[in-house]
Amino acid sequence: MIRRHGVDEMKTTMKVLLGALALGLAATPALAQRDPAYAAARSAGQVGEKMDGYLGIVGAATPALRAMVDDINIRRRAVYAQQAQANNATLEEYAFTAGCLAIQRTQAGEMYQAPNGSWVQRGSGPAQRDPRCP
């Protein structure tokens, strides 16, 4: 019974966080994602959305690609920390919920991390999402 209560509590927290995310992700990560280098890396399958809410490198990384991904992830973490505090959630809960939403929003041909941790190219159907996603 205690375990079930914890799951229900987590689902409620995730729904609240999803609602906050649905209002729009913060401008800082959104601006970074308009960068032509980011768009090119994403369309080439060099980067993808991870379940933890951060951007990941798929395959080998050049120093420039690593720097870009690190910069985007630093910005995301700052936004997640601020939003987690505002929504009475942990950084990890907020980031995970953001990851669920980011994976859901991937387009056909883009890469994302599947629940088993492998990189998957999005097809025409829905993305595989972690069962804990709200």
C-alpha cells in the first residue's frame, strides 16, 4: 500500500510538472535550439533528446558538437532548477518530465533515447516513452 501511494504521488507530481511544461518551455533552451548548428546536428542525427531531459550526442562527438551540447544542457539545467523550485519539485523530476515532453515532440527522422537507453530514430508513429511519463 505504501508503495502504491508513492507511485500515485509521483504521478500527481508529474502531471503538475507536465502542466507547467505545457505552458511552454523556457526561452533560454528554445533560443539555443534555433541555432543553425543545433538544427543541423539534430537533422543529421548527431544529437537527440534523452529521457533525463537533456540533449545527448549520438555517436562520435567533435569538440564543437560537445561544446554546443554542453552549452545547451547547462542552459536547460538552469531553467529546470528554477522551474522545479517554482513547481515544488526536484530538479530530477522536472528534468525527467521535460525529457518526456521533448521526446514526444521529436519529429520523424530525429533521434531520441528509448526507455531501454538505446538511441532510436523517430519514425512516423509515436515515440517510445518511458512508462513513468505523465
